[in-house]
Amino acid sequence: MASSTVESMHRAAKVCDELMADPRTGILGLHFEGPYFAPKMAGGQIPENIHLPDPAEYHEFVEKYPSIRRWDASPELPGALEFASYMSSKGVIAGLAHTAATAKEVEDGYNAGFSLATHFFNAMTTSHKVGPYKHEGTVEGVLLIDDFDVEVIADGIHVPAPMLKLLHKIKGTGHVCLVTDAQACSASNTDKAFDPRVVIYNGVCMLADHSAIAGSCATMDRLIRTYVQEAGVPLSDVARMASETPARVMGIFDRKGSLAPGKDADMMIMDKDLNLTHVVMMGEEVDLTAGA
């Protein structure tokens, strides 16, 4: 869930708690993407909802709603290190996102409890020039920490294929997770986005002035095809980045992420060109034509 009002966050967490009570929904938890972000790195986030980490606010949410499994913040903000330490102590993944953190600030964040870079390469700084000098950015800070996990929107638009290949080469299969960041439009043929500020253009959701990408229209099969066919990474590695690695990072590998006795029977079946042909969820085949 992107940066929202406190009231909307409460409603979302309550609904997610209720859905998780029924294992047939497949809901595994709630991810708050914000609102504790650096305003200058807001991207497609709603600026009015962004503010500094508020301990009273996030303590209440985590104590009240067991569905909260991930929460993102910018590690350079005042109070962000305390936020990460608290999340880590409660078993909630502290993600780094929408940030201009230096490598030192990334390292401090990692030591405090940040462990995952959300939507890697997007809405974060990389090597840049200030006056005559080069400076490292957030990206370099994350890459320098071997155990820092990353997730990437591997549709070839959010992150181009050469950068996807480089990420796999540096981080390896065990630390890269594929994520769709898919909005509702990805499940239909609509040309309308989820937000009146946003248009669908060139296969992604984008602010109407084209100043920032604001979400994805991709599904997981598209990410797999992009990583294999455009970035040239072996399918065996990409399949793990779409299943095993995210399950391990989220602490649910006992149930998800591989095919083994006693685990949930979740499968994607693809043809030789990596086009999706069948989906099985919790042992039941999903009708791919429903809602088309």
C-alpha cells in the first residue's frame, strides 16, 4: 500500500487481517510503502501523505494488526533508524525506499534493521556528480552490503535489461526478488489507471506530466520473460528469484517458494516461449479467462 492517510491505512490493515483469516484467499500479509519517505524522492507517491517516522503511529499499527509484514522508509530521515530497529524487533521487514541515502546512511540503516531495498534502482540515487566530484548513491550503498536483499520490477521499463543483468551478476540469485508492483489495471484490459493523476503509457503507470513512473501494469510472467529473454539470465535462476528467494526473504519458505510435500501447491506453468498457460493456487487451477 502506497503512502496514504492514516485512516486509509487502518482500513487496509483491518481488511487484510480479515482476509488472512481465510487461507483460501492466498493473502500473506500487508506491505506499507511509506509514508516515511524523503519528499524529494516521492515519485508517484502522494506528497501530502508523506511525513517523518512517527513512533506513536507505527507502534499502534504493528501492535494492532498482525497482517503487517513489511514497512518501508527512507533511512536518512530523522527517526528512521529507530523505526528500523523497532520493525526488526517485531519481526516486520524494514524496507528501504524513495530515498536519497548515501552509502554511509545505507550502512547505518542496515545496522539498525533495514534489510530489503524496495523496487531497486527506482526512486533512489545512484552515482552522481556534485560540482567536480563523483559521489556514491543509495544503489552503491546497497550493492556494497552482501546480505542486503533487493526486489526489482523487472519489466524492462522500470529497470532496463542491462541493469537487470548487472544486478543478478552482483547480488546473485539468493538476494534478488522479482516483484510486479502491479496495479489493478494489470488484471484487466482497461486503459484507465488507479489514480486521476496517473496515465498508462508505454506499458507502465506514469504521472500525467511524465515526470515519474507511478506503478506497474506487469504480471509475473512478463518479468520472467524479460529477465530470461532480454537480460539473458538462465531460467533456473529467474524461477528462483520469482519464488524461492522472495519466500525466504518474507519468512514463509516453510509454506511457499518451492514444490515439496506439505507446502502450498502454487504453480505457474509456461510454454517454451515462457507464455503463461496454467496457474495453480493452493492445489486448485485458476481460470485465466475469468474477468477477461
